Amino acid sequence: MKKHIYLFVFICAGILQSCKKDIELTMLQAVAFSTPLTADQTSVNLSEANDTTAVITFSWPAVSYPIKASVSYTLEVAVPADTIGSAAWTKATSVPIGNDVLSKSYKGKDLNDLALLMGIASGATGELVFRLKAEQDRGTYSNPVTVMVTPYVARVIYPLLYIPGDFQGWAPATAPTAAALQPGIYEAYIYIPAGGTNYFKMTSARDWNHINYGDAGEGKISVAGDAAGLLAAESGYIQVAVNLNSNTWSATKITWSILGDATSGGWDSDTQLTYDPAAQVWTVTADMLATGSFKFRANNAWIIDFGVNEEGKLAYANSPVYGYNSAVSNITVPSSGNYTITLDLHDPSKYNFKLKKND
């Protein structure tokens, strides 16, 4: 009987040893990405224009594990200095992708936020290194991919003010808006037809139940409900400005022209634009030279004028409301010819212009 017990113990021990050996062999089986992690861009220049569109897409193959179950993927992002040495990748930012997902696209705003978070300065170009981690019963990593990224700082959007007045029936619900490019400093361009009183106010909401800004005298604003209206000295196209930091306001009649050596008048003679009240735009048709440049300027003087910023968008070079900006450049046309030029300032959050070459 004793002999049989020993034999049974020996056989069981052999079976357990065999099972343990099989498990160890399974766990040690090599797991890896069959092809590299790839990105469809090697460099990305970010701006507000591509905030909501996909700017880069990463793709990878499915990793096969011995156990047939879902595989979790995580994208890791680091700056190059944090991908080498004994602490390599320990400071990486992890971006969960999900189970069995084989690609990741970044919209402009998301990549911009990531780049700023990783320490790349606005307007500067820096390197981000991406790698993918696949994980099930153990993890494995892809090759690293380096992408050059240039982030930007998004313009802060401040609350709007509204401009009801005699010119539109004193209706805040349908009033034009004023926007702030700097904290507390609001501006808008409104059209006041002849024949009215030229009075208006500003409100903080599309009703009369919140803050109303009226005239306190001597260029100052009042928030008293019974304050007099603000008065434009003339009817026509008016630049309205309110500075809530200094409690001051102004209303200035404006006409627009173009000036520069891209125009027939050169830098000595303005080419006037014409206002269309129905379309709320200023236009001119003129022969333009690609060898020169021009700016939009108000009232034939270098007090208020527009050029373009580094993104090619309309921006103030000179403004009594916002000051002088030396970074603003002159505007050019892509090729010489006859153009219809449009200046659109009806939405203070989206000042813009168009250049249309005529056949």
C-alpha cells in the first residue's frame, strides 16, 4: 500500500510540474508590434484656423496576445530629453486610447493644449515624441515617433456687450455687438442712418434687465438706469468704443480707404472704399500690383489702420482703442491684376477682408 502512495504522489508531482512549465512558457512568449507606429505628419503648425479639424493621425497594427481578449492601448507623449537615460519615459503624459482601437487623431486645439502642457512655448517649434503601449496580461511598446509642433496661445474671448439705439428701435434682442480684444476694452462698428437722433446705449445682456451703460458726461459712462443715452455727433458709419477699466467711451465717424504701393495711388493718395449698408461691408474694385503692399486706413490718416498678423488675419496696426502693434504687416495680393477688395467689420469678433481677382 505504501508503495502505491509514493507512486501516486510522484505522478501528481510530475503533472503539476508539467502544468507549471506550460504556464511559464506561455507567459514568456514574445509579444510585439508587427509593424511600426506611424504618423501622417512630421510637423504641425497650429492656429485657431485648425482648432476643430484633425491635424495629425497616428496608426498602428493590432498586437496579438496568446490569450484571445481585448488589448488596451495607451499613447505616451514626452519631450526628447525625457526619453533617454535611466528615467526614460517616466515623465511621459499618458493618453488612454481604448480597447482594440488602432488609430488616434488629434484636433488642432487638443494638440495645441498638449504641446503647451509639455512646455513648448507659444509660437516656438518643439519636438514631441510619441510611443504606444499595448497591454493585456503584460505590456509592450512601439517604436517612438517624433513630431515637430508649433503651438499658439488662443485669443481670449470676453463677454460681449450689445448696442441698442434709436437707429434700430432700442431693441437689445436684435442689437449689434461690441467685443473686447483686451480685458474690459470693447469696440464695434455700427451704421446709423441719417434722420434719427443718433442716441444709443450699451447693455451687458440682450435685455434692459442687466447693466446698462449710458452717458455720465465728459466722456464718461454711467451704469445708472436713468442715465442719458450716448450720442454720436454724426450719423453714418461709427466706431464705438467703451473702456470699462477707465469708464470712458467714444463714437467716431469712419470712412475707409486703401493706401500703398500696391495701389495706383502709391503711398501718397488713398483709394476710397464704398459702404454697402445692406451687406454691411466696404468694397472697392481697383488695379493692384503684386510687387507692392497696402493697408486699410480710416479717415485718410494713420490713426486707425489695419494690416495682417502672422497668421494672415486682419489686425490693427494702429488703434486709439488698442494701441500700436509693430508685429502687424502690410497686405499683399498674390498676383498683379484687377481686384474687388472687401473689408468686413460688422462682427467685432471676426474682422476680416477678402481679395477677389476679377477675370
